[in-house]
Amino acid sequence: MSVLVYIDHFDGHIKPSSFEALSYGSEVAKLLKTDAVGVLIGDVKDDVAGLGKYGVKKVYSVATDFTFDAQQYAQAIHEVATKAGADVLVFSHNPNGKALAPRLAVRLQAGIVTGVVELPKVDQGFVVKKTVFSGKGFAFVEIQSSKKVVSVNPNSFKPIVGSGTATIEKIDYKLNTPKTKVIKVNKAEGEVPLTEATLVVSAGRGLKGPENWGMIESLAHTIHAATACSRPVADSGWRPHHEHVGQTGVQIAPDLYIAIGISGAIQHLAGVNRSKVIVVINKDPEAPFFKAADYGIVGDAFEVVPKLDAEFKKIIK
Amino acid sequence: MKILVCISKVPDTTSRIAFTNNNTQFDETDIQWILNPYDEWYALVKALELKEQESGSVVHLLTVGTADVDPIIRKGLAIGGDEAIRINLNSADSYLIAQQIAQVAQAGGYDLVLTGKETIDYNSSVIGGLVAEFMNAPYVSLASKLTSQSNVVSIEREIEGGEEIIEASLPLVVSCQKGMAEQRIANMKGIMGARSKPLKVVEPTNTNTQTKIVRFELPPAKTGVKMVAADNVAELVRLLHEEAKII
């Protein structure tokens, strides 16, 4: 038996969320007294053997020129899972993981739990903790099938870095021609992807209009944070939809979430309440968001934010 | 085009979440139930837009649940679904739910199966992928735009750090999110008409589950906010740097 981790990549580089999944898989393997291995489909420019530092002993590498396709990639992962004798498959709960993990569950007749935030408890069965109700709760779910598929919520499990080196085994498997094809990729230039960001600066209707986002972007730039917004802001077209955090938008769990001019409706809180530290800046002292915050400032965003930016600049190079 | 839209009943987004029976059950007291927003706003309305483009198209709704889901199904029919199927099963096991959906979808010979990107109760985001694999069909997740022309489908899909433009052929399974379609509200004619549209109830072919919810937990409450004066922003930066050690 073994634990198999899917290694996702974009633009020639392994995704940070895969480092989390690799560490998670390695820790699961320790609990089950077995080894963790990885599977990589396609080419990356990164040092693959170096992934051993996240605890994996071996990386199976499948060569292909085809762009990402859940159906054919899943078949390749299944080949590797069989070869590696994998009983537990680990993915990141990111866009590609969401497409692949369920397909592997069907192929292996495995129970699947996604959005996992902690290591499993294995003393009685295999019980994982996942987010439910869009961040308003957690469920502990027992996977009762012999094979198991889990995917790990980004930013829930810090990568554990050791000093190992992984061996690389090339798999002689040729993917079938996929029925879907990526014909173009539009990269969001120079932005930190929201779901991967450890620091997030977010703003709401309190900013009065899209023309006032310059100070938000400047603050985000200073502390190397991603930008986000509340639903009314995205719905008004002030900011792109992919920046909308909340129950019907993106759910995030950064180390720091700075909310500026956002009142803190229950739907918004659901998307951000797993943030480790929440700072709220709002001119209304009665804004419900203050109850969910660690630090708060009652004040006008147009005065506070530029000052905050200047203060951060003093301590960040 | 024959389109199947998978819909689900979920607690309203404003619901306060609580658990009961020693934290083993979701407390349904005072909960308002709604059609899962991703299913309604994006999957269902997208299906209706496609139907309006191509004459002879039909939009069927499918849900897995007991009779208490019927008002939600009628809402979907009021917005514009032609008919509905309910698989009479109450389960939280994604594998079983998707297996049952796939059997109905396969038998119905649908060109396109649409789901919301996730339900706002369990947030698993797996039904589309599971159904696709059970049907041996291609799957595009997290689509924010979809156009169809002579059976070639062009899709925008969210990825970390951008978006992909994908070309695919039918049959196809797609999970839908913001951007796919403009929200629609049922009008009186739709609501009246929905009462007489067919709602077929079928029994599940099995009830074997792979997972079991052991218990629930609420997120830890914040211990209290530390307020900083608006004219002392430097103090906030100091706290984040020295106390929270985040910056």
C-alpha cells in the first residue's frame, strides 16, 4: 500500500498548493506506516527530485503533450495508482483537483471527501475534518471504503520541509487523445491568485466606486497580498467576479485578511472566517464585521488606508 | 439539444448554522430552504439560454432527495425547466448521489449535463466529476462562460492565476459558476405553469454509501477584537508585526 499525491503545475512550475498536498500525503503515510509517492503528468522546469523534501520517496512521471483534460489525466493517474498500490489518493482542492479527484473516486470505487483541513484520525477508521456550510461549520467524515480519495483545502495545511530527495520513475504510458482541449490561457498578470494568497486586502461598497481602488491595490502591492472584494462590488462590475469572496464566491483561509469598507454580512463572513487574523477598517462602529475581527479601526478608509500603506512601507523592503 | 440540470436544496445563504443531537445533525429549526444558488443562477439559466438558441431543445431538472425537495423543484420549473425527475433518496454521500444521477442521465441520452460548481451546504464540488466518470464523459469544471455552435462547445474555465479557453464536443458534463448567465426571476405565468409540468419520482437502484458524517463542529468564536485608534495606524502595524507576527 501507499499514499499517492497528485502534483499539479501551471506555466512550467509546480503549484504551491501541491507542496501542501505532498506534505499532507507524507504525514498521512506516516500515520498509516507506509510511504508517500507523487504523480506528475507533463513537464515542469522545477527540480522534481527536490520534492523529496516534502516527504515523498518517489515521483512517477508521465510524459504528455496534451493539455489538461480531467478524463485522460484521471486515467493516467489510475495507471500510476495501480502500479504504486495506492490506497489513499491526495489532491489539492484547487480547480484541477476538483476536476480529477472525483473521477479517481469512481475508478477506485473509493469514498471521497474534499475540502479537508486537518490530518485524518486513524485510530478508529479514517476520519477527516472538512469545511461545510461555506465556512460556517466543519464536518468530521469517516471514509469507510478500503480505498480513499481526499483533497486538501489550500492554505489549511502548512508544508513541512525536510531534506529528502525523491527518485523519479518514468512511466511508459501514453495518454489517449482528450475530448477537451485548452486552446488559450489568459494569465492574470502580476497578481497573486486569491486562493493561494497568504495575505489578502479586500474592500467593499464603502469605497464608493471602482475609481478608488488604487489605494487598495497599492496597499496589497506593499505587503505582497492578493486583492479581493465583497459581492455587491463584484455584482456592480467594480471588480472582476473572481475577486468576490463570500458564501457564493471564493472561500479563502489566508494568514491575514484586511477588510476595508465591508460591513460583514453573514454570507461574507462565511467566505473568510477561516482566516487566521482578520483586520477590519470601517467608519461604522456598529459594523457586524468587528465582532468577527482580531483588530479593528473605526475610521474613514480614505484616510486610514494611505496611512496604513505608508506604515507598512517602513517595515517591508 | 437535450440538457439535464442537476439541482439541490440548501439552507438560505443568510441561515445561522447550528447542530443538534450531540452535534451529529444539522439543526433545521427555522431554516429557509432555497435552490442552490450555483444550480439556479448559473446552471439552470445557462441551460435555458442554450434552449432559446436552438429550437427543439429541452431542459430537464434532476434532484436527489425526498418529497420535501418538491417545492424547490417547482421553483426550477417556474424559472423555465420543462420537466423534472426526483430520485427518492436522502443521502449526504457524494459517490452514491452521483452514481444515481449518472444512471438517470445515461438512460436519458442527454447531450449536456450541467451542475452548479458546488452546493453551499457541503461545498464538495465533486458531483459533476463523479457523474462524468460514471458516464465515461468528458468534464469541464468551474466554467464561467459557455457557447455552443454546431455541437462544438467553447468554455472559459477558472484556473489558479487566470482562465483557460477550452474546446469540447458533446456529450459533456460542466460545472457552472459566476459569469455563466444572468440571474432570472420566475414570473407569475412560470409559477402557474410549473404546477402542471411533469415531476417524475424514481427509486434509487442501491443505497450503499462509502462515507459517513460522524459529527459536526462550529468554527471557534473570535475572542474579542482589539481596537486601534484611527490616528494611530502605526500601532496596528506594530501589532501585526510583533503580536500576530503576520507581517
